[in-house]
Amino acid sequence: MHYVKFIAVGFMLFFSVFIYAQKDYKFIPKNQKLLSDKQVKTMQIMITPDILLFNEQGKVLPSSQLELMTNPGYKPLFYANSEGKIKSVVFQKKNNNPAFVEKNPEAQFTKGEKALDFIVTDLNGNKIKLSELKGKVVVLNFWFTKCGPCVQEMPKLNELVKEYNNKDVVFLAITFNKKDIVEDFLFDTDFNYTIAANANHVITMYAVQSFPTSIVINKKGETVLKEIGYRTNIKSVLSKAIKNQLK
């Protein structure tokens, strides 16, 4: 069984209601309305992968920060669309100080550290060895077919592949899913990275537990960026790192 950190349908929340001033958060889309405490108390709250989590400054939080739901120092504010479906959650700190988000330890790495070498096979049967890609920027994406946040970011990742077409950049997606499962998934979902299925040995080697995870490796084979979890600006974050390594 694979241990992964992501939030699936059916997460039920129980929390206390705090009474203090509400704020107008401009980063919340105008078509979303704040649910009242009365509305929240009379409904079952379901957190699904398409719901975005924010701190009070508008930073998108990783799914691991759902633990704030049970933190007495925060009040979750729920925003719903016109159909009454929750689309955003803002964690408001009780004392109204900026919410501090601890950096996920999985995202830590030593600048310039050598990326661990590995060999995988893509869906066409081609062998790929990381060390043989020196001279190119390599962008790794760790994902799996049932990971909602992974699927949600794929359109932006596909745009990234198109942007760097014919450049010295290799986009490689690593998953533990078997080849037939991946091929079924790709039947109705586009993912334009080169995909290596049945590659749990690489996931274990890189100690990846949170999905999606993106890693950028420079032309020397050194890790220069590691991003954990879904974020709305993943394309710009990865693009900036890639451009810095192509100079």
C-alpha cells in the first residue's frame, strides 16, 4: 500500500465557532460568497481536491495544512459558488495576526546537491537514465492517476511542455501506477510529460510522500527547485526555475 498525503472526497470537519471580525479577502473570486456560521453549522462540510486553501495573505496552502481545521487558534471561513458548493477556505487567525505556514520538511534540500540517479522505462519501452540527461534541464513530476490535485495541475504542466518545446528541457512524470492503468487514464486525459509507469523505486529513492511533487534539476545534475503539493501558479514557478538554468 502506498502512503500518500492528499485530501480525498469525504473528509468531514468538526470545529468550534469563534466570534470576531470578518474580513473582505480580495483574492477570493467575486462569484464566491462567504457562508455564515449558521449555514456552516447546519451542513456537512466535504473537502475535495478542487477546493483551494488559503491563509489570510492569499497564499495557497498545501493539503497538509488541513490540520488547521482542528487548531483552536484558527477559524476556517468557507466560500461557496452560486450552486452552494464550497470552492475556497480561508484560515483566519484568531488574533488576526498573519497566519504562519511552516515549510513542509519534504521540500527541503541542499542547494546544489546532486540528484539521485535512476533508470526508468517510458510508455513506449524506452529506457531513461537520469545521469545520461546531463546537459539538459530535467523537470520531474511525481503523480498518480487517482490524485485529484495532480490531475488539476496537468493543463498548466502541458502548457509548460509546449512553451519549452525544442529546448534543452526534459519533462519526466514518475508514477507507481502500472502501465495499463496509466494508458487507460490517458485515454481521456492529456498529460504531455514523458511518463514512466511502475516506477515506485524512484519515488522511494526520492522519499516522495506528497503528491504532486515537482523537482527541477539543472544541466549539471543538481537539484535547484522542489515544490510540494498543488499550487495555482505552478507553471510560472517551474518556468522561472527552468529559464534560470537555460541562461
